[in-house]
Amino acid sequence: WTPDHLSKETQVTIIRTERITGWKAWDSAYPKCKAAVAKVMDRAVRDGKLEGRLGKKQFEILSADFIVDTRGDVWLFEFNMSPVLKDARDSPKVNDADMIRGALSIVCPWEGGGPGD
């Protein structure tokens, strides 16, 4: 990648032909992205901007877009409350089925439904 590279492959989460974990900057960038999302979610809950319904099991799937600069710093760009999800039937090698099953297994556990099961 270069700063003037404008191909669709630079959209590593939406237009992708491989998993983002294969990206060489992933091991460094992911913990920073994860910490930023945790900070925003914590603040949203604390300030009453994000709240659940009492007595109900629930979850939301969202995505967060980041820009990683040439120094390896990450910049939170936006949250998407309706993220693009790839179906295993349409994209057998690169899809989001495991993530969806993992999220559902937290809310409604079933045998073999958790990550690594």
C-alpha cells in the first residue's frame, strides 16, 4: 500500500479477498483499535447514551472504521450501526459467520456454539 493507492483492496473490511489478520500491521493495530472502541463504549454506557432493556438478553453488532497512519497510530473514523456482513454462501473463504455465531452464543448459549467449540 502507498498513500496514493486507491484500489478497492484498500477497503480491508468491506472489499476484501482475505482476512485482515493476514495484514502485517494487524498485531500492532488491533489492540489500539480494541482499546479505542472499549473507551467509547464505556463512555456511552456511563453517560446513558447506550443502554439496554432491563431483564432482556440482547446484543448489537456494529463496526468501527479506523485509519492507521504511517507511524502505526490508529484514528477512529466512524461507527457503523449497520455493518456490511458477508454470508458464507456468497463468500465461502472470507465471511462473518463465525463472528455472528460467537455473538449469538453469548446471548443464547448452545453446545458447540462458542468460539473454538
